[in-house]
Amino acid sequence: MATRLGLSLPQNRQYDIGKDVPDVARAAENIGYDSLWVYERALFPEPATQGLYGVEGLPWPDAYRGVAEPLVTLALAAAATERVRLGSSVLVAPLHQPFQLAKSLATLDSASGGRVIAGFGTGWSLDEYAAAGIRPIVERGKVLDEIIGVCRAVWGPDPVHYDGSITSIESAVVGPKPARPIPIMLAGGSKKALTRLVDHADGWLPVAMGGPGQVAGQWRELQDLAAERGRKEPIQTVLRVNATYQAKPYDGPDRTPFQGDANQIVEDLVAHAEIGLEEILLDLQGATRDARELNEVAAEVYEKARAAGV
């Protein structure tokens, strides 16, 4: 079976969100993409209080200045499409109040006819946690656990009951319900994160860094852990690709995966598709100037990938 292909929606500051999100969403569906995706970056601290990913001295990219809110972006895409699935890779879930996040996702799934994929991560930005004010960053794992529990409860049958450290639902009717069970997918590669995934989630959201061998190794590790813990359900997989597109081929000696023109990106897609993951999500928005160019590049990459057997 061919690898499914997804496309990230335009959330960065060079785009006109109200106009470009529906435009790109419709174009992607017409091209043949299977899914549309959003990511979350709540703010851009200036001056930076910590480096990117918490790494000292690593600068935040300018693309993070003014990233559109992910659920609003998905709602715009949902209204403009009929078939494509609508996912997050990822929502920094502990920045959100658990009950309201569960209710928003259920409403979006109901409105879109059962197309939502809830991709969650814990994030790393001290400033984002301080601004959100839900819980301190040191509690992010516990908050994510509660969010998963609240989502399962709110999306399930009424009356809903939940007793947690943030959320208390004595007994309530909560609607609308999702059109079907919303899959919860998790990012992360630590033993603790992978154990949470195996025990409580439906799927895995790896990021393509370091080449196909590295991703394949992480996938084997996750499968081994699932077998060790007696998991019977298959693990859904969507590989996120942060492409660095350019119109001309990259001919330097130190090309990183998914850096270069459409042919070079497709070369790397072919290599990563051989790992056997179900879906690959392409984020092409960083290097394109506007929605028109994004649509053109998305079409070229899609057509060449399918021609190459992806």
C-alpha cells in the first residue's frame, strides 16, 4: 500500500491566514494529499530566555514570530474541505485547559464528519508555560496524562465523570460528541514518553531528523517496547518532515535530509517511505513566499513522489 502523504497548513507570518488556509486546504485536497496538519508555537520571547528546544545558544527561527493558533487554523481548513483528515503535529497539550481542549476537539471532529487526529506533545518553552498558566513546566508529563484521560472521558458516553488535579467533572452531559473515536497520537522519544504512548495513545508522531536509519531505529525501539508491555493494538504512525525547500538543487557537501529542490526532497521521501510508516507529513511552508508558491511546490513534490512509488 502506498504511503499516505499529508501537508502542513500555512500558519507562519508571511501568510494571510483567513484567505490562505482555505486556499491551501482546498488545493491540497484536489492534489491528492490525504491529510492537513498544524503545529503550535504560542509566542516568541524577545529577548530569548532560553535557546530553541531548550538548547543554550540555539536561536529561535524567525518563522516562529506569529504562528496562527492551531485549532482555529484547522477549523478554517475543515470548512473548506470534505475528505482530508485534520491533524496536529503537535499541539503542546499542557498549554491548554484539559476540559476545553477536549470539548474543542470533539466539536471540530463532529463538524468535520470524523476527520480529526489529536497529536499531542509536551513542549519545551518556559515562556509558553508561564504565559498559559495551566501548570509549571516541571508538571508537563502529569498534565498530559490528565489531558488524555479527560479527552477519553469527554468523548465517551454520558454521563461524564472525571476526578483529576486540574479537572473535576462530578456527572455531566457533554456534547457534541466526536463523530467517531478521535485517535490520540503522541510525539517524543524518551523511554517515559514512549511508555506513555504504548499504554495510553493510539499512535506515534516522530520527526525526520538524522536520516532514515535513525527513524527506523526509533520505530524498532517503540515496537519492542509495545511487545514487552503486551500491547495488542497496532500503533498508528505519521512521520513529520520539516523540509528546507529551494528552487535549485542544493549542491553543498553537508546537505541535511529534506534540504534542496523538489527532486532532492522526493529522494529523501523514497528513503524514509521504506521504513514502513503509514504516513509522511510534509511541512513546506517555511521557505515558500506565499500561498501560490506553497501550492505549486506541494503539487510538484506530490506528483514526483507518487511517480517515484511513494
